[in-house]
Amino acid sequence: MKQIVLLLIFVSTIFGAQYSVIISKKVEVNPLTAQQIRDIFLQKRHSLGNQKIIPLNLVGQEPSRIAFESAVLNMGRNRLNAYWVKQHFQGITPPITQPSHESIKAFVQNVEGAIGYIPSSMVDNSVKVIYEF
């Protein structure tokens, strides 16, 4: 598992960003920092200005989810699972999960404030990129 994450990080540094964090084009927001993205996906931040934010995550062991957890959240799966167990007892739930990148993109296109990550190759003018990794 660690080798996969290291390989993903190595490939992304050689070839540029592989994944993009996206939001609806309707939301007025400038590109965000890694810390702001981290706070959103760890449910520490629930809005950008007046816009409520709905973070989306992929289900399971998808390579892009592993890369996101490592590169943006700076957490491995075990540490992240322990974090969510602790948050559960405080009434805080993890991001909504989606089964595919296509469903994340569709959700972001149709629900104002939804934020998720997809391969950069899937980005088009129907969504706004606010961070790349």
C-alpha cells in the first residue's frame, strides 16, 4: 500500500497534477490552499463565505482516494479511520461517498456547494478547479 502511494506521488510530481478538486461554477470562490481543503474534508469547515459546502469522497480503496488522503489530508487509512471514529462520538460524520469519479462530477455540477476530486483529465468547463494535487 505504501509503495502505491509513493508511486502516485512520484508520478504526479513528474507529470504535474493528476487530480483536481472541483466545485460548481456557480460558487464564487478563489483557489483554495491544501489546509482549507483538508479542513473541509475533515468536517472542520462547513462553508466558504456564505456558501455551505458538501464534501464528496470516493468509496473504498480507489487509487485517487488513497492519493487524496495521503497528499491532501496527510493521513493514512488507519489514522483517518481512527479520526472518524472519534468524530462519530461528537456527532460529526465523514463526507458523503460516491461510487465513481463520474458521479462526483455530476453531483458537483448539480448541487451548489458540493466539492469533490476527479482526475484532471475529466475537468471541463462545467466545473471549477479550486485545487490540484
